[in-house]
Amino acid sequence: MTKINTAKVRGTNPSPESGGTDPVKLSGWVLPGMDYPTYRLSLVGKAMNRITVRKLSAANDLTYAEWRVLSRLATATEGATIRQLADMSWADRAEVSRAASQLEGRSLVERRDNPEDRRMPILSLTKAGRRKYEALVGERAAFHEALMSDLSDNERVTLDRILGKIALRLESMK
């Protein structure tokens, strides 16, 4: 088993020469007592969310929750229930329900009866909803591609593998 250089991983001042980042340039990157990559992952996620919210609301009059519903429904060929959408988007049902109602009010989403459970209607995109999704998905993909542009193919694979492990651990903590 390879021993990890903990000074590099847990150090409070990783230098760029050692493969780290300069925390002076990244305000809040190091927090005493919380010097974990997962803490920094939460910072990165929060920053990504802020940028996403700003871009979606400015140009497309969508909230982030609405985008999550729209994008998940775009891949659900038979539609999905609120519960299924919440599971797919890692969000709570109330947030998904509110977003779906807003999208339905703008004729981007429609509901139909669920033959298996009348209490849980099946949602699907309307033609206008599909057009909205198709207009945005390229922009969203370009945003994520830009974020990853400094990573090699191997680093992207490694990052995805590590994130998958963290996600599985989170799933087990529910």
C-alpha cells in the first residue's frame, strides 16, 4: 500500500511547487480543524451552484431546482414521479415538487395519471420543455467542460472515481 504524503494532503499551506494550490489566492480554502478535501469539495460545489443559478436565472428565467427537474425529465423517456425526480437529482421532494409546479405553470412540464399510484402523477416534458432543455444542455455541458479543462484525461477519470466513492459513502450515511 502506498503511503500518502499527509503534509501535502492535510497541510495548511500546500505550495504550488508541491502540486497544491496557494491558499492565499483562494479565500476560505483552508479552515483550521476542517482541513479535508471533502470540505474543499463543498466549497467548489457551492461556487458552482452560485454560478449556475446566476447563469440560469439571467438568461433563461430558471431556478437551479427547475433546471434539475427539466434535465432529469429530459432523460426519463416514460416520465417520472416527484419521488423519482428527487432521487435522480439528489434533492428533497418538496423542492422538486415546487420546481415541477413552476415548470408546469409555464407549460414546460405536464402531469398525467399514474396507473400504479394515483397519488403520484407522472411528469414529463412538453414540446416547449424539450426545446428549453435542448437549448440549455449545450451551455451547461460547456460550463462543466470549462471547469475540467485543466485536467488530463487520467485526472478526469481519477476525479470521477474518487467522487463516486464519496457519493457511495454519502448514500450509506442516509
